[in-house]
Amino acid sequence: MGTLFKLIADSALIAKDPDDYTECQVCGGAVPVYGAKGQLANPPDPQDPDGDIEVYAACAPCILSGRVDQLDQSIRATIRGACSNPGSARSAEAALNRTPMGVPLFMQGRDWPVCCDAPTEFLGSPPSFDALLAFTESSREWSHGLGAPSTDFAQTGPPEGLRDVSFFECTSCRLRYFIFQPT
């Protein structure tokens, strides 16, 4: 379990480049900032249709306090479909909303495995093709929910980029998942 962000292992957490992002878009605080994808949870003028402020880089305190609404309807539907009751779904949504959305890299839309009524922990991407094979052989593929496994890297070979594959683990039962989103 991550120290700073519970759902991202410390070894997988990547801050934005300080040369590109010098401050938090929400509070103006100093770096480091992390990838965020959403809008201010409490915009300055909610009646202003042009007042939606898109946030793509925020500091840890702003993300952890929920000052950025990062969950779109697709990820909310995935969470609700994977949780056993509405209370668990709300808790899972709150936990995921307080997690940077710039890690992992999702080229085909945000997704996150849910197990035991909670979001899983992102462990990172494989460092090598051998590590990819070892992990995927003992885990389940997730694509907005569980379905029939469709990706067999032993048959198809390595993906274009290893960051196209994201590894996750349930913090309760230790079941492992992977998401494959090719570029």
C-alpha cells in the first residue's frame, strides 16, 4: 500500500516533471504535483457555464482532500457494477477520486479494477517482457470489469510499450489484475 496515495504503490508513483509543472493548478502550491484529470470540485462560480476549470496537475493535499472531481460516468459505472452494495460503491468512488489519475497511463480511457468492494492498488507497469509474462500468467485481465481473457502475451508477443500494461493487486485478498490499453 502506498505511503502518500493508498492506491498507488510508492515504487509506481510518478510526479509531473517540475520543469513543465511548477505549481498546483488548484491551490498554487509548489511542486511536486501529480497527474489529475477532472474539474474543481467546488468551482469559484458554479452558475458560470464557462467556469469549469479543467485540472491536470495537482499537489497531494489537493488530490487527497477531494478538491478535484476526477471520476467520469464510465469509471463510476464500472465501480458500481463491481461493488456489492451502494455504500461500498460510494466508498470506492471516494478512494479512487483521491488518487492521482495521471498514473497509470490509460490511453483508452480511465479504468481501475475493483475487488472485495474496493479499488485495487496500482503496482506499476512491467519492467521487462519476462516480468509481464510472469505477472499476467497469474492474474486476471480487467477491462471495465471482468470478462473473458483476451490477451495472451505468450502468443502475441510483447506490446508496443510496456507502459501499455498496468498491474494491480487487491489489498484484501491479494488477487492480481492487469489492464492492457495499447496506444
